[in-house]
Amino acid sequence: MSRPSAPPRPALLLLAYLAFVSLGLPDGLIGVGWPSIRRDLGVPTEAVGVVLTAGTVAYLTSSVLAGFTLARLGVGWLLAGSTVLAGVALTGYASTPALAVMVGFALVLGLGSGAIDAGLNAYAAAAFGPRHMNWMHAFFGLGVAIGPLIMTAVLGAGLSWRWGYAVVAAAQLALATAFALTVRLWRAGPPAGAPLPPDPIAPQVVPGGPAEAEPAARRGSVGATLRLPAVWLGGAAFAVYVAIEVSTGLWAFLLLTEGRGLSAAVAGLCVSGYWGSLFVGRVVQGVVAERLGTARVLRGSLLGMAGGAVLVALPAPGWVTVAGLLVVGFAAAPVFPLLTLTTAERVGRDHADRTIGLQIGAAGLGAALVPAAVGVLLARVSVAALGPTLVVLTVALVALHAAGDRRARPAS
């Protein structure tokens, strides 16, 4: 795998880490804050679904469009503007008088978050190596963990939930200022001495050959991107991967308590352990991927996910299921960042930014639809169906990755 030969600029690396922390913060705030929010606004508990749905729709739209507009705006201005949107949206949350207004700001927050996610992933795929790519995604988990602590501290101090959003809004606006001040650094790309990686997809230009006859603009056009099978296979792989990650974390507690007989306290700790294994896995396997290569780590991770899913599916004692959850989490940790990092190897540099935007959108769609469908399945069949469902999904992910790799190889 090709990767930059010089390390990324420390300032940009720090900003990328902070940006991914900021992406996770709002997700952590609403879970702790919603009971206070619904009482303050006089709405039922289930109204949170309206807020989350609005944010998801806007996030999907923004992440897809960001990949197509990145070349026009530049990653620096895209990140600065999107972070401003997120800061304004969170300020709106902090001052909202009614649910309808909050839903409107949820749309704005989704637009900003989707563009930040897609824009940073596209930049990092070109400028960062496997270690920093994994660590950047690990910082998202850190943000999700910090969000509840901020809201808990605010409520514990006797303050309104609005202060929790105000604190995070101020951090977002400060980050937007930092992005604006470093626009020239983002535009400069990888540091001096880091050669551009070879494009394994683009055909070699031979005088008078077909590649010379086809204009570069056409090879890099939107239509050309959408005609690549590897683009759609990659999008499907991202959707399935995120569906596995979210479904496991969402329904593991139910399986452990109702299906394996564990107490609620023990099951809660085990689910926390699953999410913790994702964080630890990204930190550890980021280093491993740089030494062994992304292809080898990806294959091992996908097989590890399948093995962990089999352990979850076995009608065995609870400790076997818990072991399976930890294996799934640790093995899954590098899959999302490494799939993003290797996008250009599958579709070519001309199509990478757009493809990453589509992949991020597909991931959001997978996170929104599949876990809900799994919940319906568990309700109608049995909680024990979670394990076999994860086995099916992991096998599908392995097949999609293999198919995408085959379609990415240039014809000999």
C-alpha cells in the first residue's frame, strides 16, 4: 500500500483529531440531556426520534455532496464553514424555545457534521498513514465518551441542559476559527517530501493510446465515478460494516440479559467493554497496520469479525458471548478507517473524494436502517437471533470487500 513518506503536519493532525472529537460530542450530549430537554420543551420521550431523523437525513445529504464539492471549495474552507454550521446549530439547541426549532437546528447540525466527516476522511485518506487514520477515528469514540460527562457535570452543578450545548458550541466555533486560520496549510496538501502515491486504477497514458484519447476531465467526471462498480461495492461494504458495529452495540445488552441470563449491571459493563475494545483496537491496530500493511490487517480484521460473530451466535454460557463481543469490537476497530484509507487504490485518485463522500453517506444509511430492522427481527423471532444475524452480515462484508478488490484491479 502506498502512503506518505513524511509525517503529516502536527498542526493539521491535531486539528483532525479535535474535529473528530467534536463530531462525537453532540451524540453523547443528547442521551444524557434528553430527559431534561423533553421536560423543558413539554414533549414526549419519543420526540427524540424526530430530532435524530432530521439530523440523519441532513448528515447523509451533506456527506454525499461534500465529496462532490470538495475540489471546488478546498478542504480548509469546507471544514471551516461546516464547523461554523455545527457551532451555530448547537447554539440554536442551547437557545431553542420549542421542538420545531430544535428540529430545524438538527438539520443544520447534520449538514455541518456530514461535511466535516466526509471532508476530513477524504483529506486523511490522501495525507495520513494507517496509524493516524485509525487514531483519528479513535478520537471520535473519545468525543462520544466526553459528551455525557459534560452534560452530567452541567446538570450535576444545577445548571440547565442548555449550558451543556453552549459549552460544546463554543468549542465548535473556536475550532472553526482554527480551520479558517489554517486554510493555506490544508490547501498545501501532504508535507514536502511526501510523494503522491501511484494511482493503480488510472490507465497508463501511451502516446496515441486510448487513455490519451479520453480527456482527463471525463475520466474524473461525476458520471465516470458513478459508473465504477468498485464505488457501489465500497458503499455497500461501508453500510454493512457500520450496521454490524451499531447493531452489536445496540442489541448486545438485550441478548446478554434476556438470552444469556446476565444481570443488568454486568451486561452494561460488557457492552461498555465492547465499545472500549473498538477504541483500544484503533489505537493498537493503527500501529500494526503500518508495520504489516493495510491489506493484511484488513483481511485479518474481517475474518476476526466473522469469528467473533460465531462466538456470539453459539448457544453457550454468557462468558463466551462476551468474549465474542470483545473479539468483534477489537477486530472491527480498523476496518472503517482502513477502508477509507485505501479508497483511492480501489477507484483511483480522480474519483476518491467523491467516493469517500458516498461511502460516508452509505455508512450513515446502514447505521440508520439495519439496526432498526435487526430490532424487529429480534422482537419477532428471539434475542438469540442476534448472533446468526451478525454472522450473515460479517460474511456479506467479507464478500463485498473481496468483490471490490477484484473489480478494482486493472484489466491485464
